[in-house]
Amino acid sequence: MIPLPSAVDGAIGPFRCGDSTLSDPEIRAAFSPGGGGSTAAPWLVLEEVECWRGYVRADYLCLAADTLSVIEIKSDRDSLHRFDEQVRVYSAVADRVTLIVGWSLAARALRAAPSWWDVVLAERVPTLDIRFVPLRDGAQNPSVAADALAAMLPIDDVRRLARGVNPSLGRLRGQLLRHAVADHLSCDELRIAVREWLARLSRKRDETPAPMLGSPCNLGN
């Protein structure tokens, strides 16, 4: 399970006085790097990462030496209308998944999330602090899929892997190329390729300057 600042006792429930609902940014700030949480080293943490070539976007993707983990946040202001698709994708690519939920979705999320997912409650206490309460301990994913791991990779990485197996495979295109790589490489080999890609993505993000205020990247924010 991804290390989180957990409460030592159980949940206290939504308090009656004031607004105890939590938004996505509030939950992220309570545990993300720089926000007082503990998702720092030895984890490499990337925010908003496309999975399965952009079919869904993970809130956080956490990379350790031998584990690829996803953190998905469902705040009190979110819904579960795309949850089935997120379950399908995360269950195909991640070794571990941690679902962080607010009170408004906790009961439904516990029923909907696969039994091997970790489920953590994020709640606001009367002091207005945010704490995390484990609701269910998960386990290792029993069924990572090779084709889903191949779909995580940029096409140039897939082509390089294909040529390493058989130079003739490098002439394939699109889904045929990805399927061929998934058929010829093991999940462990594809996990290594995904980790290498994520490490490169992290370095690229670190080297990219933040957009200036007023730039097109900030329009509508």
C-alpha cells in the first residue's frame, strides 16, 4: 500500500457543524509531496498520467523498484460515473491500487472496488485538519495484462521492443505492433519497459518550465 499519514483510531464521521466535505485539491494537498504527506522517496510519484494510451488518466502513478501503483481520488464532490472503466484499466496495468474516498462515496466505492484494492477514507475533522483512515487493506494485483502494459508505452518504445524480439516485427503498425509485443514479451519484461518510460517522463517533466501566467495553458483555469 502507498504510505499515507493515517489516523491511529477509526473514522469519526462527518461532523454536524460546518462543511466537512472534501474536494479533490484538498485531498491532494493533504498527502502529496510538499503537502505534509509521505508519498516521497523511495517512491517516484507522477501526477495525472495517461493509462492505456489515454483511455483513462490516473490521479497519481507511483513507481518503486518492483511495484507500479495507482492512487485514485474520489472526493466528496466527485461521482462514480466512470469508475467501471477506471477499474478495468487500473486492474490491467497496476500492481497495487489505492482508492482514496470521501464520506459521500465511501460505502459505494467499497462495494465497487475490486477486493485487492486498498481503500482509504479521507475525512475532515472538527479542527479542519484532514486525516486518512484505512478502510480495507488490499493485495497484489492477481492479473496484470501484457496487452495493457504494452498500451501504456509510446509507440517508439513499442517498436524498439519489437525489433529486439524480431526485426521483422518492427514493420508492423498500430495495434498489430502492440499486440505482437504483448504476445512475445512477458509481463515482467513489459513492466521494466513501463518503469523506464515513466522514469523518462518524470525527468522530462522536471526539465519543463512551468507555464507563465497568461499563457494559453492557463486559459480557462
